Amino acid sequence: MELTILGATGGTGRELVRQALERGHTVRPVSRRPREGGVTADVRDPEAIALALRGAEVVLSGLGIANGEAPGVLTAGARSAAESGARIVWLAALGTGPSAPVAGALTRALLGTMMRKELPDRVAATELVLDAGGTVFHAGPLTNGPLSVARRTLALPDVPRRLFPAGVSRATVAAAMLDEAESAAFKGQPVAVLG
């Protein structure tokens, strides 16, 4: 399968690329500043990103908001992915958008304070992806730990309630997203990945 990966040089994007290649997929990495090959395209440049996504079968997103960057990158990426007509597998923060009730009041309050400027961008991107029939993976705080063999992808109502969401490794999130790219088991749904 050919997979197009947005944000391919970021922490989660690198894991998506590495694991996709290990699984035997063809990968088209897309990044603003590719380090090792790939396609150079900024999601905020509609012409460049449309060209980068042309003919994409499945788009996986490891996009994030860099420190000091103005919000809007996630919405721009989601809009471009939706317009490409590809199937979308998107990463979002647990406690944003449809996962807000699952995360609990404390997490919502913390995210509302810590992500005040970027929260609308995160919510809008999630809505665009879901409206396009994509799958949105909500994950707790990301770590650089190893792949969890106990990874689970759950519908949001099935997520265990906690005071604060458990951390999950980027490797685990990438594996769950790739599972979805291969199976489309949760197409059109918001889900959570636990490890």
C-alpha cells in the first residue's frame, strides 16, 4: 500500500515512516523541511500541499504545532488531506474535540490553559477529518518509549476514565495508526489509542 505521511520528520512522523517501511509499504514522506528525501511541502501552501497529496491513497498525519508557531497548521493540513480524496488517519490530543468528555474536567481545564491559542486549530482539524470520513486517533501525552505490545484502539465511550490521561509512546501510536491504515476498522470515527 502507498502511504503519504504528513509531518514525516517530526517525532511521530518518523515513527510512522519507519514502521510503514518495516511493514513493506511504499511511503511518500511530506514535510516542510525534509531531512532525508521525501516531498517538500508546507501544509499552509495550498498549491504545494495539493501537489504533494495528488494521487494519495491513504494520508497519515504526524503533524504537530511547533513551539512559537501560529495556530492554523493542523486545520490547513486537515483541509488539504480532505480535499485530496484520500482516506485519512489523523493524530489528535486526548482531551480535545470529541475526546474532551473522556479526558475529564481536570484535563480539559489544563488543556484549555496550556493550549489556549492552539485548541481551536486542533478541534477544527479533527472536525474536518471526521467530516471527510477519516479516522482520528486521540492520544494522551506522547513519550519516546518503546512500542507497547499491549496497545489497544478503543471507541471513545470505551476509554477508561482517569484523573489525567496516561502517556503513550509515539511508537505505539504509529503502530495503531498503521493498523488502521491497513484495516479501516474505525473509518469515520474518533478513537483513542492506549498502550
